[in-house]
Amino acid sequence: MVDITTFQGFRTHVSEEMFTVMRQPIVDLATKHVLHYEWLVRFDISGGLEGILRPAELSGAIKDLDLSMLARAVLQLNENADGPGIAVNLSGASMGEQGFEHALNACLSALTGPPEKLMIELTETWDIRDLEPAAALLARLRRRGHPICLDDVGAGAASIRYLRAIGADWLKIDGDFVVAAAEHARDLSILKALLTLKETLGVKFIAEGVETAALLDFVQELGFDAAQGYYIGKPELKSEFS
């Protein structure tokens, strides 16, 4: 078995499609309808993604996975024009890789349907030090019509830097932060302050990690626009996609 934690090993896993694509619904809290699905990747190895993605980001191999997932999403949207929208994760580490934007544009140019059906989620697993080029790239994608979502807001130290530099349409609040806000007054105060950005920045909010009916009621009362989590819908295999 090729060691997936090495640069070449990760690229081999991606090029030979040694991973599974799943999707999880994001539901509009006002209508209870599915807004779109986030596409997730699962590698057929023991352990979690933490020990895989970090080395891939450090080596630059993560861009192969980002482009592969985007290409798959474009193909799915082209084949099912009336189907639900798709959100695909994009690592900040990929944006610094030479030739990435060219490959990204080539991939997105193959999309035949409305660009708003393909959302780009910027993950916070990689702290982008030079935000200006990344922000400019995301702004170009946004002008093309692709919604931009900042993922895992509240999970790490980069959130405020990203909020200041990057124009986004959606903010996805980290599930642990949502749970903490439901249990602790301090976290609740911080979350309520973040939610005031809905009007000032014109963004919408997704609550991540909604695992219970009580948490669903909680985020609805706070004014979240959408929610994601096992109580809303569990991830399903790509073979089950409509």
C-alpha cells in the first residue's frame, strides 16, 4: 500500500480515485428545503483525515484533491442540471501552488449550468499568511457567480483575519462552537456578536454540527439561515446521489 502521507502517495491515491465521495445536506431553516449539499471525501484507510490532509497541505499535494473534487462536482452538475447545488471544499494551501488558478479556471469553464449552483468553501485547516492573492482569487470566483463560504468559523485563530480580508456570501460556524454557545454564556455572547454581521456584511450563516432537536431549535432561535448535521441529514454515498 502506498503511504498516503507522502507527496507522491497522496497524489497516487487521488489520481487512482482511492477515495469515496459523500454528500451531506445543508437545509434552509425557514423552508426546511435542501439549499445544497456539501461534498465530503473519505479515504479508505484507518484513522481520521487529520493525519492525511495536513501533510498534503504542507507538501502541496492537496491541490490535486481540490481539483479532482471540483471536476467531479462540475460533471455532476452538468449531468443533472435540475439537481441540487454543490459545495466543494478548497484548501488555502492550494491557492499558493503554481498553476492552480489556471487549472481551477479550466475546470470551472466546463460548467454548463448556473455558476451559483457550485459553492466554494474555504477551509480553515491551512492558515493563509499572505491573504491578498487568495482574497483576489476568491473575489474573481465570486464575480463569476460562485458563492463563497468561509468554513469552520470559530474553530481557529484565522477566522477574524479571513473575515477582514475575504468577501463571502456565507459563514459556516464550527459545530463545537455551536455546542459551546448552547451551554456557556460567554460563547453565546460571542456567537450573537458574530451573527450581527448578517446585516453589516450582508452574509448568511450556516450552523454546523446540529446533532439534536434541541440544537436545531437553538440555532433557529438565534437567527441562523441554514443548518448542517446528523440531525438534519447524515452523509450519503455518491452512488446514492440523484
